[in-house]
Amino acid sequence: SMGTASYILVGTREAEQLSFGSTAHGAGRAMSRHEAIRRFRGERIKQDLESRGIELKSTSWKGVAEEASQAYKDVDEVVNVSHKAGIGKLVAKVVPVGVMKG
């Protein structure tokens, strides 16, 4: 999501047997886009991101609300589960400095 880290993982041999060589490609949504729009305000999210040093550029406050960090599962937990299960080896963690929403 916009305000959380991204991770780079590499596949493992174990993943071929455990998950057809696959792992999560993202944290996954914890709530629908509609629910996120109802619960969050794009302007407020922009303020929060900027207070953490993350620049946000967007053409739509609605689009920002849809992608609120709170609308997603905890990416750290998802990555740790994949890593510990042996289906993805953690290589790097990157943190956002800017976000562009179209």
C-alpha cells in the first residue's frame, strides 16, 4: 500500500512442492474499496503520509482513499509467513519516499 514498505523475495525449491512455485504478490485487501472510501479521506491520508516524509501526488482523493494502508493486510506479517514457510526468501525491504496515484 502507499504508506508501507515493499519487499523483494526470491523463490525457493521448497516452493515448487509447497505452492506450485508461487507466493503472495502483495498483502491483499482487508476491506473492499467501497468500504475504504466510506471510512477514509484522501486529504487526511496525504497529511499522514507527508508527516512521515512520503510525498503523494494524485488526481483523485477517492483513489487515495481506496488505497489507504489500513485497507490492506499487514504486509510485514504476510512476508514473514512466506519467508518462514520457505516459499519465498526475503532479499530486501524498501520504504516509500513518494507515491503517485492516477
